[in-house]
Amino acid sequence: MAEQKTNVMRVLDQKKIAYTAHSYPHGGEAVDGVTVARLTGLEPARVFKTLVTRGASKKNYVFVIPVAEELDLKKAAKAAGEKSIAMIHVSEINALTGYVRGGCSPVGMKKQFETFYHISCEELPTMAVSAGKIGAQVELAPAALIQITHGKTADLIV
């Protein structure tokens, strides 16, 4: 059976960015990131989750951190130059990004929000993020991912 390309994969193909696609079994529901890492055979430190937030200014931001870690909202606010940052409500994810909870990727959102990656990605040969749907991940060079999303790195975790 031919691999089903996601929007994320099409964007990466269009930009000629090399990646490895990984799929994992699921029941249609989001599973936690550590489980995704185990199911794809990747170390949790190399699998990143995409979190969408809103600053005090009402601007939205994307933070991409290792799946086993927790976003430090104070560090996130500092990185974004905001007074405060809060997670958006799960009900807003699809309308804002075009993705569902558990399948949110920093690549190919409806609108490109300012994106920050945890600094640990700079030490990795590759990192994995959602391919835009539950059950699919893409693994690629951190520098390529940061470049196509116009991202920045910062210390973002608790």
C-alpha cells in the first residue's frame, strides 16, 4: 500500500526537505507523546510536541518541545516578549491551525505563527514532529524544520 501523504509531507516535499515518515497504530484518539515515541521506536528526547498558545497581546505562538517535558509558561512568555502566555483551549486548535489535537504540526498550519523550539533540538541529528494527523510523524533535521517555519530556539521547559 502506498504511503498516504499528509499536508506536512507535501510541504516538505515541495521545499525539497528530506524526512523519514513514521506511522504508529492508534484508535483514532490522540495518544501521549511518550507513547508515540515508543510506538515509532524513537527516543522521547527526539520526539517533539507542538503546543499552541496565546499571549497577553492576543497574538498566537507555537512552542515545540520534547514530548516528555512540560512547557514553562514564564520562559515561553519571555521568549515571545509577552507579559504572559496561556495554552489555547483544545476546542480552538482546528479552527486556528487546521489540525486536530494530537496531530498538530509546526509545518503547514493555516497561518504561520511565531514558532519557538526548545534548545535541546540543536544537539540532535534529527527530531520528529507530527506529520499533521494522529498516527503519523516526520523525522527531519532540526535546522531544516526551524528554517521552514522561521523558528527560533529558546529554553522553554520546566
